[in-house]
Amino acid sequence: MKSILISLVILFGLNLAALSQPSNLKPQSSSLLCQSQLNAQIDEIINRPEFQRFRWGISVKSLSQGEKIYSRDAEYYFIPASTVKLMTTAAALVKLTPNYRISTSIYGDSKGNLYLVGRGDPSLTAIQLEDLAQQLKNKGINRVNELITDEGYFPGFAVHPNWEWEDIQAGYGAPVNSLILHQNSIDLILSPQRVNQPLKVTWVRPQQAQGWQIENNTITVAENEREFVEIGRDLTRSIVYVSGQLRVGSEPEPVYAAVVEPTENFIREFRRILEAKGIRVLKTSIVSNSPSNLPELARVESPPISELIQTVNLESNNVFAEALLRTLGVQEPSLDAVETGLTAIKKILKKLGVEPESYILVDGSGLSRQNLASPEALTQTLIGMANSPLFNVYQNSLPLAGETGTLKRRFRDTTAAGIVYAKTGTLTGVSGLAGYIYPPHYQPLVFSILVNHSNLSTSELRKAIDEIVILLSQLKAC
């Protein structure tokens, strides 16, 4: 059978789901703007000839009263991209509470078998597996007849059926299952060498290289050449393809591909760690459920939800977002944790004042192009959380303009720096930004800006969006 290759283009090592390029805006003057001038100023931006075939959706409201300040097709559906994470993290924070932690447990039976039960902790790394192994060692366990892995906590698909083929091969589109290790990602670093030499390929975790073959079709180029790298994963064999070029002397570039069989990857790594601790494992197996009422021998826990949502929003992390969606889903009996999780989001957001008809979600991260949301849905979510006792935790999970997360390199040296907390959203042809803004001479605002059907680069779209946000930062009462 002819092998199938999916290529993933990652320019300068940037994550396609959460780019953080500088906005390239010039420093702004301190001139202020009356609300009566705002409509004309925003319209001048979005009505430019280069934007005439695009769809713009904008909702700007006062934070305290929800009064409309500016609106452009705010009630219509748009592809929201990663601004969906505002809704997912709001629901997770409300339903699960800030101190909720996701546990991973090991149970034992009288036959010398261990049952490893995962509950979808997206933060698990080899450090936590070392902790589990040490706990077992401390209990005097030196031999395991069978290490049985229970992968049945999240019912339904680990790979989202509505995600595009290119995305599910990438680290940002990795499968989300009950046992997630290192975000189910294959991590490589590509380093330039001398001109005309191939890039050096380094495994971030050398033990992960077992069973994989790398086909390296890269080259180091001169300083004036363009840079790009591609990573692909064969769908039928354990082969990772890398191609592209980096300039001589430039910084190494990290690239990521999705793990093929995440549960097998997890149990293989844990077995290696156990045996390094002197705990011999005779065999392993995978089941969908394990016996109840067995004694718990070891346990690790994730950071609290208040910290997990920071990873979701600051880094625009899809794996964490999808794990939280499924965690919401398993709070009720379910055959599909995604569907039940989406139902839970709908119920929670309705209580926060978000109109149920104002959005249609199919995932928790925004990676699917089948998600639909109006700008109104996003501002209603933001206002609902502002009226919640959880507001400070929620707002502090968002990137701060010019300082943190995906906004760290945007809005620097502008009047918006340090006063905008907002979530980015990026897909090809789609760009968005939604959050809170605190103009020093005006009342606090919520805003959402979505652009669809664009053929311009992400940086060009972001520059226009940032111009609008800077106008909001310059509002004054008059």
C-alpha cells in the first residue's frame, strides 16, 4: 500500500493555533476619543478597500451595564477559532470550581496486578510518572504480574472527527484520551548547521525515539534566504518526515507532531520508568474499565483548574481545552464525553446570561471550522463572568496586552498595553480577539472582534484588529 503523508507547515516554529507575532504598530499618541467619534473611526478601518470582501463582526459593550458602545453584525454567526476557549474555560471554572484537580491513580489486586486509571489530566509528564513509580517502590512493590491500563474514563473519540487532517497530525491537534502524556506530542528540535548541510534533528525526549524513523530532507541556507520547516507523520508507518530550511546561525526551531497511539505511548513510558526503579513488569494490557473497590496504591493530581485554565488561555492550548471539555462531560453519565461536555457548557453559559442560540460549538478549543459563534455570544460570556465571584481568577487567565501569553508581543508601546485582557483566535482566513479593556479615561468595556473569509496574512488582520482595540483604549467621557 502506498504510504500517506500529511505535511504540516510551521513557519519560524510558530504554533498555528496560537501565534504571537508582534503587531508592528507604531507608538500611539495620547490623543483621546469621544464615544461619538468611535463609530466613524472603526468604520474607517474595516471599510478599507483591502477588507471589502471580508466579514467583520464586532461587539463592544460597557462592562457594568452591558450597554452597546459599537456593533457590527454582532448577532451573526462567525467561525470563532480559539476565542471559543473563553466559553470552555468559563464553564469549567464555574462547574468544576477553581480548586478542582484531575487525579491519576494506581490500584492493586491480590494477584499482583496493577490497574493504572487515567482521568484525562493534560498536565502529566514523566515527572508525575516518576512520582507514581516511587510511591509503589515505597510500598515494597518490586514485581508486577500485569500492568493493566484503563483508558475508558473519556468515552467517545480521542481524535475529533471534525478536525482537519493537517491538524490531527500536529502537536496542537493531538488526540485527547484518558491517559495523556506530554500532551500526546512528539517533540523535535531542528538546528541549523553549516550552509548546505541538513538541519540537525534532536529528540526532546530521547526515549520517545524508540520505534520511530526520521526522514530528514532539510537544509541549512545562507543568511539572506527565507526560513520554513515542515513536519509530517506517515499514517501507516512509524515515520516522521521533516523538510524545509533555516538560516545558518539562526536559533533552533521546535516542531511537534501528534502521537499515533497515545495509550500505548503512555504505558510504554511508564513501564520504562517502573523498571528503572527496579520494579519488574511481566506484561501489560489495555482495558476499557477496571474492577471497583480495589485499594489505591499511588496517586498524583493535576494543578487546580484555576491554573489549568491559564495554560488554556495564555498559551491557547488545545489539548488542555479539550481535556477540560471532556472532564465537564464525565460529570454526568455519558456515551460521548465531548457531546455531554458541550451540553454542560450550554447549560452553564445560559445561567451566565449567554443566549443559547447565539453559538453552536462542536469542540472546546476552537480548532474545528464547524464552530459558530456571534460576537454577542462572546461579550455575553465575558459580562457573565464579570458578574461572577470567579471573575478575578477568570480574567487573570487571559493574556495581558504587551506582557503575557499570546499578547506578549502585541500592543507594546501603545495606549492599550497593560489594560487589555483578551483571548486570541487564529485559523487560516480567520482572526479574532475578545476580552476586557480598562481605558484610563472611560468606563471598563468588553469587546469581541471576529474576521472571517480573509485572504490576507495573520499579521495584516491583527494589525487592523489592534488598531480598533487601541481606539477603545483612547476613549474618554465627553
